[in-house]
Amino acid sequence: MGMRDKYRKPTTFRCNAGSRCSMSAVVWSLVGFLLFLHLYSLFSHNGGKDGEIQFHSSHHPLIRELEQVEEDNIQIPPPRGKRSPRAAKRRPKRTTTLIDEFLDENSQLRHVFFPGMKSAIDPMNDAGNNSFYYYPGRIWLDTEGNPIQAHGGGILYDEMSKTYYWYGEYKDGPTYHAHKKGAARVDIIGVGCYSSKDLWTWKNEGIVLAAEETNETHALHKSNVLERPKVIYNDRTGKYVMWMHIDDANYTKAAVGIAISDSPTGPFDYLYSKRPHGFESRDMTIFKDDDGVAYLIYSSEDNSELHIGPLTEDYLDVTHVVRRILVGQHREAPALFKHQGTYYMITSGCTGWAPNEALAHAAESVMGPWETMGNPCIGGNKMFRLTTFFAQSTFVIPLEGLPGSFIFMADRWNPADLRDSRYVWLPLIVGGPADRPLEFNFGFPVWSRISIYWHKKWRLPSVWRA
Ligand code: DGJ
């Protein structure tokens, strides 16, 4: 026997002195162990209600249409004008990306990202076969024929009036730069409110919280910043409570503002602004859980992390409880929602008005820990997916009667003319095929996939519309 054979591993193991276990015994023990782990992981997952086990189920035929993957190919146009070989040598041409084209007011592709008035969605005229279609990125008209002004917005479903209310930044003013290096801005005009029964036809209810024109020390003075207003209803006090991001033109105040009203259509009374828990707070949202407890979620510590904490019972302040989440991940534009006991959140990266990649996160408890799952965008093309379809998250609307189906609301900002920023509404589905299905979770939660499907044109299933 040569040296090699002498030291070759035996195919049987010595279990104890003198006795030999066959390889098959070991394999079977391993199989048994893995089977045990599998069953354990199925039964220990408490994502479902009352301990009910959650399986990845194939969706209802009604929403299959929403899950269809639509490709979209945008070609970057060839550079305009000829460059002399000398010029090309001196300054080699920078490669243009689609984001450059998107941000370039003079791009030949402008109409692709910001189609003109001719293709506007007009629910008052698009009746019949054309009704209820969403066209992400097109101008969307209200019932009076004016473009909807509700940017960075959110939706409240009012049980009393069985009506949806869309609140957002009313930005119908000139865009300018307060300083050479400052971000593009529009003076505060106020919070716009629109009402709808079908999430498609929106009636302008006016500005429900207006800017302060004269008092320069007021948080709502027009020279400041009011962004991402969200409204929830307090069942105990019977008040509608609005939370928003309040800042100065340089974004150094980093605070929240709170306003209150007896009616969803306002007027809202501005109460005060503050730094929640003493921390910087920029992009933010609020989330009302099924048990009536509401939470504030905000980007903090120079946008490097998010903070989350419950509001007081009257929703007019934060409590002393707060958790740091997604620490070091540099996320903003949080949009939170819940499905079958699990909390989900979509966030964006921090690149000012320029679009970037969305990420989906999940948690078993709203206070965390939160886990980052990856980019939820599907379809379009790679650039679409890497830019959240050239938009930024703002809110996720649950669709009553279609469990697991939501509308993802995003803003396609137009930094050259912020009032002309567009709305990108797309179906968001929880569940469905996971990219990398896990065989075993070893007791750790198995999250459902979050998918946001690109569609040039889509509408909610007829049952829902009815
Ligand atoms: C990104 C934020 O998400 C927006 O709400 C706005 O604050 C812009 N930054 C300003 O650059």
C-alpha cells in the first residue's frame, strides 16, 4: 500500500472501540435532523395570525394581471453635435447614464420621463374603456382639470365618510435655489388635500394647512421647508392628526411638525415643531397599527439611520421610547405597511431629488429588529429597477378585500420644476415566488417577497373597482 492509500480517509467511521457504523446510518441521521429542522421552522414561524402557518401561496387569479412583468427599453440618444477630434482628445466624453438624461432639462428623453399635457390622465374625460387606468409618470388631473399637487404624500381612508384623502406637498410655485449650492426648492404653499371614492378620481379639497406669509419666525413661513405630510385619525380624541417634516431652507433644523383638525378636509391648526426624542429628523412617516398605537419613523443622525418610536395616545407627541434601526444604512423616504402580522417598509437611498434604488425591509415587531431584504422592483429594465422607476417611495396603500395587494406610491421628482413632479403608483404584492427560496430558516423568520411591478398602464381588478 503506497503512502497515499495508507492515509486515505476510510468510508466508514469508528463509533467506539472496535464497532463500525455504516455510512448510511450517518446519512439517515442527517436526513432525520434536517427533516426535524424543516418541520420546526414551519411551525415556529409566527408570521400568520394566531400561530397560523404562512406558506408562499400562489395569488388569486384576480391579481395575476398585476404581477405580469412588463419590460421597457429606453435607448440613450447619440450625443448631439459633432466634436472635433482635438476637443475629444482634450476632454474625453463622459458616458451619459439614463440618470444624467433624467436630470438634464434639455435631454431629448425628457418626454419619456415627463410626458406632456396631451397624455394627461383625466378621470373626468377618460370614461368608458379608459377609466381607472394608472399611467405612472403622466400628469394626473383632478376633477377640475388641474394637475394634482400632493407630492411626498400619503393616503388616509376615512371610515366615517368611506372616502380616501390624499395629502401632500402643494408645490405649484416657481423652483429656485436659495443658495448656489442649495437644493432646488419651492416656497411652502401648504398641504394639499384631495378626496376620492375610487383612488382614481380626485376632487381638490383645497390647502388644508397653509404657509405663513409674514411671520418669519413661524415654522411654516414660506421660506422654510414642509415635506412628506401624513394624516391619521385618532379614535379616542376624534381628531385628524397631521405629522410632517419641518425644516429651514438649508435642512439644518431637521424637525417634525404636528397639526390637528376636526375634519379630514381641515383646516388643520399647526401646534408646534420639535426634534423628536431630541434627535435630528428629516424624511419621516407615521404608521397606525391595528391596535390603534401609532408610530413615528424618521431619518436621523445625518440620515445614516432611521429611528422609530410610538406616539402618545392622542398622537400629538412622541413618547420617550425610541429604537435606532437600519443603522449605518443611509435610508430615507420610509413607507411602512403590515401584512399578516409582519411589518414591511420601503425606503430610498439619500441622493436629494435624484432617483436611486429602493430597498424593502421586514420586521416581526414594528420596533425592530428590521432586516433588509433587497430591491423590490420588478420589470421595466435594469435602470428602472435601480432607480425605483425614476421615483422615490412615499406611501403604501393597503387594498381592502385584496389581502397581500397594495399600491406603492412614489414621487418622480422634477428638480428643474418641482411643481411638475409626477406620481408613480404601481402594484405592490407581498408573497409570490422568492428569488432564493430558503429550505430552512433555523428558527429565524422567513420573510415573504415584496414585489413592485412596473406597468406603463394598469388598473386595479374589476372587483375592487366595483
Ligand atoms: C430627498 C427627500 O426624500 C425629499 O423629501 C426632499 O427632502 C429632497 N431630498 C430634497 O433634496
